[in-house]
Amino acid sequence: MDDGPELLGRNAETERLRVLFAGARNQSGGALLITGDPGIGKTTLVEAALRDQPGLRVLRTQGVEVESTIAYGALQRLGRPLIEYVDELPPAQQTALRIAAGVQQGPPPQPALVGLGFLNLLARAGMDQPTACVVDDAQHADAESLLALGFVARRIAAERACVVIAARSDETVQSGLAGVARLELGGLDRDAGSALLRGAARGLLDPTVAADYVSYTAGNPLALRELAIEWSAAELTSTAIAHSPIPIGRRLEQIYARRLRELPEASRRWLLIAAVESSGDVAAVNAAAEALGVPLDASGDAERIDFVHVRDTIRFRHPLIRSAVYAAAIGADRRSVHRALSDHARARNQLEVAAYHAAASVDRPDDDVAAELVAAADAAGARGGMLSRAHLLARASGLSTAVADRSERSVGAAEAALSAGAAQLALQQLDRVDDSTLNDVSRGRKLIVEAMAGLFLSDPEGLRGGLAKLIQAADLMSELAPEHARRTLLLALNSATVTEEQAVGADVRELAVRMRAASEGEDLTSVLLRAVSSFILDDYGDAAPLLREAVVALRGAAGEELPDFGFYVTVPCVALWDWDAAAELLRRAVRESRDAGALRDVDACLWILSAVEMSRMNPRAAAEYVDQSAELRRALGAIDEQAVNAGLLAWQGTPPAIVEQITHAVHEGGWGGISRMATGAIAINEIASGAYEAAFERLSPLVRHPFLQASFHHIPEYIEAAARSGNRSSAQWGLAKLESYAEASGSGAARGLRDRSRALLAEDEDAERHYLSAIDALVGAHRGDGARARLLYGEWLRRVRRRADARVQLQKAYDTFVDLGAVTFAERARREIQATGIDVISGAKPQDTLTSQEREVALLAARGATNGEIAASMFISANTVDYHLRKVFRKLEINSRRQLTDHFTDLSS
């Protein structure tokens, strides 16, 4: 086809693509999503940009409807020429790609791990030859391929490779490829559109008439070309003068349908077979034609009018022609073609294709077809294709004759959708369920989906009702599926810590009763259930031994087991005032989840790690974990999902009024745990600024009405605020609580915080030894709290006129606060130093200018990780690691990994 006229006015767009392809040749890869209406010239633009790209290997595929539920089908077709490189990938990525392709058995891989494997496959191929991946009609590709390609497109950077994806505007495409650079193609401008129409029209067409048609068609190149084919210049002029409606957009199909009626019957039937088959498989079309009695040479007339091209594959000149062919056929004819194609696919053992056509071949429920769809859903799930599984089970539900089967399959579809993160789709599937037909286990499964969907969607009502639903689900499953019930109780614990006192329909004590009843046994789940239920129901002294047993069990958990408990490690650890154990176990869970490609679990653990670091007063470490979380969300395309961490904002010096507004919104949204954390952070920074009475009022409800461990670390703050605001009796009450916790827990951190609090309430002759004991216990893992002890000690020393000694403690406190990013406390320490009669000595190390990703790469490299290990950990390619390290070396003015290690050792000293 002569595509020159269609490129008129596309210079900027073509150049953008050429730059992308040139970048792939120069190890500066990238990606682009091209979207636009049918006929806008997406493919033509790509083909034009690919010209004059010497040495560039081009891999192509396109989405086809018949394979839209074959998980990773499009990715497999695209990557087939790169099979020779698979053995060079890290083992986990090799396995993920092979299971996704259906050539190896094993646990279903996570989409991110499949995406990382394909990214590294491209990177390796690019080492031999610059490589471009071009995917057309992505709106018809399977959901899993879109997710994997989206991951690749967002992470590709320092490779000799690039990705270009063309698609119509489509919600699934937008979701799977969120965050990918986008080029939205509109219609041609007035001059370019007029030139195209006048050049294609038969006869001379007045420029003003041509301009009118450009306006009518919104500059759509296909519409303009088809108008020129359908009418002469004279006819176009007459129609324009009469202001008759012009068939554009979808109405182009009417033009195609009219031409279709002029073809012989056999040719129309052959075209229908080709349209239904959709992938261009000549053998499949021929087999179906033979089964339906259609002559194999019936394609000739369709080829002569340029509807199709038949070579190694069958290609419609434009997708709208295929749509017109399909729409023009009566339902019975379409179903007979689908049936013939289903029989052919079944004979070739293409079970997913057979199921697709079988489903389209019936117009009423059919249990045999439903069973085929269920088998295809199981195959998709085995390859990690949970979205495809959800869609197949949903279709199977619609074709099932028995209400019970429809309901059971809808629950399965909802579970699959939820596991893929499609919570709204999951809830839509549950709307089709008749609860009366489900057994207790399935009713419990349905309740779990409802509760977890509320969490996924941040729905306030769903969040608040989640605990009650999960308790009810565990009750329903307790007899027939006790292990599932026990794991559901752990999910309920997570829900309780999310909503805290805002839970509706159940409370944490009800949960604890269920947990205790289900805690018989010596496995890790039982140990956790016993410990947490005792913590909630019993005196702290009685619960502490069980909590210690749980921490020991978690530390001894097998590597692959710990990620399953990643959400729950903080409860027993922080209940024992053991933030070190919580951080250690969460970091292990992060590593194991990264290795498995479970990036949503990694994200959740990073968020909890940030909370742990804030609770032991290390806002800089908390911010680094939040940055890592944000980077992972960008990799997953969850661009708009990053929740604002109001507590961290308080630590970073954001005005309290703004933090309070955000905290109120978070609380109203049902996130009780996060709002409590933020409220505590505001209060601590009020202490830093000397607003003790306000801090006391803010902390009182948190400490007097605690929720699990969430208020433990606020007791020392409460004591300080009470002591400094004249509420000495409240401070003494708080100290008594803190004394009992420190004694029963055996925690060094708790003893240090106790001694700091004792010092605040002690007489001068006893205060110093308490301060020194607190500093000795806290400096190290609890640097922030240790600096707080130094600050209070320094203030006390200044009050008793030991100014020289005070300056030493205050300077050390100031340096630590600056290093940790505790800006309000640093300012307080600065003022105290000046009050001793000298200025602050700027001993804090200068902060580097690394981005969050550069810093993470640098830290891993400083700890001895190889480029490959860093790449696997951060879900980027080894080339990108090398690229970041070169930037790190340049910014830090170093030239070796040894110097990098020394740099970060100095910063932490």
C-alpha cells in the first residue's frame, strides 16, 4: 500500500519513533505506546520510522481475539526468536518464562518475574544485535502479556532494545500499560488531510471541498482514503454541497458491508471464516472451510477488491473490514464457523482456542462447553494467568445450566481476579452468586474476596466491615477447611490493624477468641495464633513468653514460608518492644518476596518497614523505604496508588495544620492504623517544638485506649509530655506502665526508654545515672531514641550549670538528628546548644544527591552484591544497574566499589 500521503503532517511523530529506535542502537532503550482511533495510521507511522534503521532486529506480533485468554500468548509469540538466550538468564527467570509459556510445570509465576525475565531476554539479545519489539492491535492481546510488556516498557532503560506498542484506546490497555510514555495520534491537520483526499480522489477536487471532508472526518486518514475509493471528485463535491451526512468512523463499516454484498456467496462465507478465526492461520481457515463446504479458492474475489491478502497468513487490509464481515453475518452462520474452528483446534490439541470458539458457538447454556472453559481456566492459572483465568471462569459461569455451578465458578473467577489485583472485577463476579447454592467453604471464600476487595479499593465501608466478614468466613470454614480458616484469621488480624477501632460488626477481642480456639498444633500458624490471642486477652506478663516463642518461630521459618507471614511479623515483635526483630524479619520477607516476583507483597512489607523505622525515630530510613515502595509501584504501573504517609510528613517538617488535614482524611477513609501513626508523629514533633500540653492532649487517648501494640512506643512520649506540661500524676501512671512492660518483655530498648523516662521524673541526684543508662541502651539500633536521651540529658546538664558537658551531649544529639532527618528535633538541639553560649558545630555529613533508585543500587553494591544480584533484587536489568553505578560514582566523585563501601560506612558512623 502507498502510505506516503498518510504520513503528511506526521513529521514530529515519526521523528520521535526514529529517536527511540536510534536509542536502542546506542544502548539507550525506551518504550512508547501509540494510541488512536481505527484508521488513524498507527501501523503506517511505525513502518515509516523503521526505515533506515541499519542493524536493527525487529520482533513483531499482534494481538488476536482468538488468543485473548491464552495467558502470555502474545508474549510467547513475540519472544520466540529469542529462545536461544533463555538458558543464560538467572534460574528463577528461566523457570518463570518456561512456566508462563506452558513448556514446564511448576508453581504459577508472578507477572513481574515473567516481565523481568523478558526484560533480561531483550537485554541479552541486544548485546548481539539492537532489538526492537513491535506489538500491534494490543487491545486484543491477553491481559498477562500486556502486564508483562508494561513492566518491560517501564523498566527498559540502558539496553540496546526498545518496545513500541500500538493499540486502540482501551481500558485494559491503559491499565496494563499505565506509566508508559504515550503518543496519542489524532487526525491529520487541514492541509495534510486535504492533500491526502485530493491525491486519492478520481478527478479534480476543489481544496475548500476537501477541507470540509477533513473536518467531517476529523482528519481520519482511513476515512479520507475510503471516501476517495467510494466516490469520485464530482460525487464528493455534490454530496458536500448538499450537506449530506458523511459515513465516517464506525460508519465506514457500512461502506465495507455494501461492497461485501457485491461478492459471491462463497467468497462472503470464506471471509466470515477468516474473520472469525482472526489470527490469520491459513491451515485453520482452510480446515473450517472444508468442513463447511466452502471452496478453498473462494478467497480470490475478496483479494481482488483488496479486502484481504493471503500468503503465509491471512491479513485483512484493515480491522474495520474484518468487523464489517463479522457484523454482516447472521448469528447462526457465525456460530457454525466458530463450531468448525473449535473442532479443528480440538483436533490439534489447542484446548484454549477450542474453548474460545466453543463458547462463541452456542447461544444458550451448555455444560460441555462450560467444562471446556473451566479446563482452559485451569491451564491459564497454572501458567500464572489469573486475569485470563478470571475471564474464562466468568464465561463458564454464564454457560452453566445449574445455578450451583454458576455460583461456584463466579466465586472462583472473583478469587482469580482479586489475586491479579483486579478488585472491581472480583466484586462484579460476586454479584452473580446465589449464596443459597454455596456450601460453607464457598460462602467463606466469597466473604474473603469481599473483605480483601475493600482493602484493595480503599473503600471506607469495605475497610470497616472487613474484620467482621473475615471472622465470619473463618467460622464458616472451621470444620470443612480448618487450615484455610486459620489463615483467614491471620487475614482478619491484618484487617484489624488496618482499621483499628473503626471496625464495624466485630472487634479485636472477638478475633482473639477465634484465634485461641484455632491455635492447637506446633506449626508456625498455630504459634502465631496462640501468641497474638494471648497478647489481646491475657495480662502482658502471661503473654510475653508466648510472644517470644512466636518471634523465635518466625526467625526459624523456612525461606519460602516467611513471605506468607510478612504482614504479621510486627505484632509479636513490637509487642515485645523488639523493633530489631521486626525489621530483620520484614527485610527477610522483602528478599523472599522479591525472589518470587511478588512485588505487591514487597510493597506492603516496605510500607510496614517504614512504620517500624518511624516508631524508633529514624525518619530518613522510613523515607527510603517509602521511596523504594514508590519505585516498585512505578514498575507495576500503579502510578496513582501511592498513599500519602502523613506521619512521615510530620517528621519531615511539614506544617502541623497540613499534616492534621491529611490525617483526618486518612481516618475518615477507614485507615485507623495509619491515622493513629500520623497522630503520634504529630505529637512527637509537638514535643520537639516545646508544645507539651498539646502533645499531652493528643497522646492521652492513644495511650489510655491503646490498640494492640500500636501505642506502646507512645508511652515514653506521653511521659515526657505529661512531665513537661505539669501533669505529673499522669507521667507517674505512664512510668508504672512502662516499668511493667520493660520487666516482662526483657527488651533492651524498653529498658532504655524506661530509664529515659525515669530520669525525667527523678531528683537531680538520681537523674544522671538514669540518663547514662538510657543512652547506653538506646544508642545503636535506636539511634533516634538515643539522641533524644542525649538531648534531654544535655538540657538537664545545662540546667545544673554544667555547660561544657551539656555541649558534648547536645552536639552529638544534633548530629544524629540531622543524619536521621529528624528536622524538628535537630532545630531544638540547635537552640539548646546556642543557649550554652556557642554556635552549632556543623559536624553532620553532607547528604549526597543520589536519586532513590541510585541510592538503593549503591547501597547494595556497597554490601558486596554483584550487578546481576542487584538487578534481580530491584527488578531492573544488569545494564541499568551498571548505568546507575556510573552515575553514582560520578556524583560521589569516587571510582571503585571499595570507595563506595567506605562512603556508606562513613555515613552510618
